[in-house]
Amino acid sequence: MTDYRALFVGLTTVDIQYYVEQFPEPNIKIKSDAPSIMVGGPSTNAAVAFSALNGEAYLAGLVGDNAFSRLIETDFLENNIVFTDLLPGEPVSPVIASVVTSLNGDRTIFTHHPTEINTEIQVYELFETINPQIVMLDGFYPEFSIECAQVAREKNIPVVVDCGSWKPQYEEMLKYTDFAICSADFYPPECSTSDDIFSYMNSLGIQFSAISRGDKNILYYENNSSRQIKIKKTKVIDTLGAGDFLHGAFCYYWLGTKDFETALSKASEIASFSCSFKGTRSWIKKWKAAN
């Protein structure tokens, strides 16, 4: 274990996951085993992956006070997540994600956006307390996240942005971004191809960007040229959270190597490995035992 300090900012969800042999036809009731109830969210899962490699991670997001608060707090404790709640102790409706996963690992997710918030957490004080070496944002809670990106830029702290799907706030957030790691569903305005996306990022001064595409090669842009990273083949049981783990592991490996391609490649191994296990936490013990 090392002692890197990474700050993850964004969404925490409660994931209720059902496993079925195949997705049902309309108007059909399917009975399955009891669902798994887990803690998720892009930045949260990324922080968990970082902590699994590093021993600890810092997370700023929203939990508040609700029926799932104890479940979330327990998950953070078990995974060594040091959490800063943007609305501590206040009644908050949790973001629930209903997940249906089939035998081949494909999943369908029903969820909703979190409500807008006004937090009293001061970004400068948060940074002074944590002294992060890298910051990762998932695009949620835009005002707070953009301020985090601005402060990180002032302090010369690299910023990684999880570009899952285009949101209006990315237009401002990406101005302060060093590493943009995009999903295959991320298309900024007037972009329709990977080359368009890389050109868009380059126009904003982002020299390092990547597009993850499930089990297909990762496309990435560095030093004014685009290349690919081959994805390690694995038996896929559950893909839930794999992209998030890629982002968290990337932060860890970049701090250790300062090499974009190496960090992406090593992180992709974590993401692929996680797909061989059900849920979003059972891979961790197996990874630690094997490494």
C-alpha cells in the first residue's frame, strides 16, 4: 500500500441490483433471487477502487440523513473512504438506481439525477485539510465541482473528469481539466466521432483524453496523436461499476507512474477483473489476494 491522497467529488447512490437469465418481454413479471443492495455512484466507486489500491481515499458528495445513511456510512468505513458530506445531517432523498443484470453481464439501469444543492462546505478549506495530489470529478453537483476544479488548477493539482454522458456543466468544467476519460456515450455538441471528441478536448487545452468502450480497445489521445490500448479478455459476469473502477484506478496508477498510457493500461486490468464478479465490491478481496 502507498500513501497517495486523491479527492473524488460527485455522486453517491444506492444500487438495488437484480440478476436474471435474460431481460423480460413487456408486461411480464420475473421472479429472481433477492436483490443486492449496494452503495454506488461514479465518484464513489472510483474512490473505492483507489482505496483498494492505496489503502484510503477521500470523497466529497451528498448523503445527508435518510433511511440508507447507515448503509452508506458502513460501506465507506469498510472501504476506508474519508467522506465529506455536502449537507451533513440534513434530510436528503437518496439517489436510487434499480439495476437489472442478465447472465452475459449486460445491465439496464433506472435512476434519476440528484436535486440541486447549496452547500456550506468551503472548497479551499477542504483542499487545505486533504492536500490532494489528484482530483477526480464525475460532473454532478456542478457548482461545487467546478469550484473544486478551479482551486485544483490554481494549486497545480491535476484534474481527472469522468465524462459519462454530456451535461451542460462540462462546458465550464473541462476548462480546468487535465485528463478527460470518456465513455462511448459521451458526445459534446457537434461531435459524432472519436476524432471529433479528441479535437474538442484538444481545443480546450486538454492534452490527455481517452474513450473507454467496454470490451473494445480503449482509444486515447496523447502528444497530438491517437492510439489504442488492448483490453484484456475476461469472463464477464457483471459490468456494473467497471467504468468507475477504471477512473479510480487510473488516478492511483497515474500518481505512481506519471505516464498516461501506463496508467490507463493498468487501470483497464482492474476494470476487466471486476467484471468477473457479481456486484461492485466482491472483486476487491480477490484482487488483493492475487496481488
